[in-house]
Amino acid sequence: MKQKKAWRVVREAIKEGDIIVEVVDARDPIGTRNLKVERLVQEEGKRLLIVMNKADLVPKEWAEEYKRKHKDIPMVFISARERKGTGMLRKEIKKLAKELFQEGKEKVKVVLVGYPNVGKSTIINVLKGKHAVGTAPIPGYTKGKQLIKLSKKIWLVDSPGVVPIDDFDELVIRGGFPADKIEDPVKPALKLIKRILETRKEAITEKYGVEEFENEEQILEAIGRKKGLLGKGGKVNLEEAARYFLREWQTGRFTLFEKEGKKKEPFIWNFEEILDEIEKEHLLDPRRILWKYGEKLTLDNKKRVGFREIEGFTVGIATGFKKCDSAIKFLEEITKKKVIASECFGGKWKGVIAVME
């Protein structure tokens, strides 16, 4: 959908609703809150409720502090997938609806808006519960859509407004364009670093050990130096450092809450240096990769994984499995791609090198 048309749909959704629920990814509130949407809601005189979804992936203390700093707007932290906080969401919707009823409204419509992949549809399904019904008997209601009865006077519009991603840098940061294929990766990388510093700067220190810096470019240089991404004269190759940093963010190997993420993951991110070498040599043959790097691959009872996009394919390594089939399945699940070639190795504990598309 083109930008102009997408924004028209969002504007129509805002006009249609009485309560506008802006769904935000709690892990990246600066990146997934949209001030243009919030301004449109204000201009239309509608009630705004911000729902921070995926809150199970951020520390409770951090969520409470963020809410305290933004107390001017009603805000709820939930995990729609885990069904946590959804009762509080219903309570907040009823609270806002009560204000509208006191102003003379007879029926209140709730509309969800937000960027792709923040969980709008999951929240709609959670709110639906067992109350799903057909088109509501409200005069002038848009044909072809459906209203879901939340209570006697509160209805949910079962058609979320998808906020378009307006610029290329944002598309990159959200993983909509592979880091390895960007001609100028430095600009989106610096923008992402700035956002991280504004949201939770400790994440940079926890992941990369960078403590002293004056600007975003110095952080990128420090990351590139640590990873050995150097050019002539020992100078950091900023473009390669930027691609590496964006790739870490896009694949989830770097998040705002690295320590909490590590506790929850049932595996260890590994093989980064080996994948660097594989990428430099453009190796896409699992057998050749095993022959060259097999001795460097850790094999024990701990699940280790790493993958990298190379020339339109994805090379993945997974070890610590009892069966090679399990390792292949695991790689396919984590990358959302299909294995087209693989090489199994090991004894009691096995590993696999795979190429996926």
C-alpha cells in the first residue's frame, strides 16, 4: 500500500473511532510511537490510549519509570501473547468510555492503530474473547467491516489502522531491508544509536563495553574496532561497522535489554567470528565450511546458534543437539527460512551447518 493511501486509511480509522488505542512495542517506544498519529487524534478531539505491548520482554522497573515520565497520556503495559495486563486494558478502555458517556455519547467505538508487527491483531483477538458478533446496528457504520461487542455500549472496530513507515532509515531499523544490502548504512545506524541512547543508553555498555563517548559516531567506531572491522592504516571501516550493528539489531542479537534477554533465551548466540570469515570468503557450501572451520565449532550439551545473510542466502550454524534434524528444525524456526543444503557433524552432541533461502 502506498504511503498516501496508507495515511488516508489511518486518518479514516481515527475519524471513525471515539477511543484511539495506539499500540506500541515496549522494547522500542521511541521508534514505535508515532507523534503524527497522536497529533491527528488530538486534532480530531478523540481520546488516546497508548498500549505498550510485549511488556514481558522489558523489566518491570523500566516500564514503571517510562509510564511515570509520560503520565500526561493514559498508558497500559501488557503482553497480549501472554495474556498479561489485558484486564487492565479493558478497565482503562471502560474508564475513557465512561467520560464519553457523561458527555452524552450513547455508543463508543474503539479503534487500534500502530506500525506493522507491534501486535494490533493479537490485541484485537484478546479483546474479542467470546464476544465476537457480526456488523453492529449503528447507523452510518462502514460497510464491509465488523464491530465486536466489548460491553453493552462499547464496540471494537475489527480493522486496525496500519501506520506506514515513512522513510528508508526507519524501514532499515525495523528490519524491512537487509543490512547487508544497504548502500549507505551509516545514517540509519547512527539514527538507531541515537534512539538507543535516548531510551536506554546502558544497553550499549552492556553489549559492547563502550563507556566513554561524545557522539553516536564514536560509539560506532568503538564497535567496529572491537569487532576488528578495520581498513587501511588500522582505521575503522564505518560502513562495515554500521552493517554489523544493524544486522545485530535486525536479527535480535542486540536488544535494549540484553541481560534480561539472555536469561530467557534457551540458547547462546555464538559463532560470530566464524560467520565473519564465512561472509568474507562468500562460502555457501556447508561441506566446505565444515572442512575449514569444523575444529573451531564448540560441541557440548549447550545449544549454540548463529546465522548470517550472505549474497541472498542465510548461512546458519547450530550445535548442542542430540539429533541433526532437531538442529535443522531449530534453525528454520529461528530464521523463518527453509534449509536447502546442510552438513551434520559430531558424536553424542551434534551440530549442523545449513544454507537457507
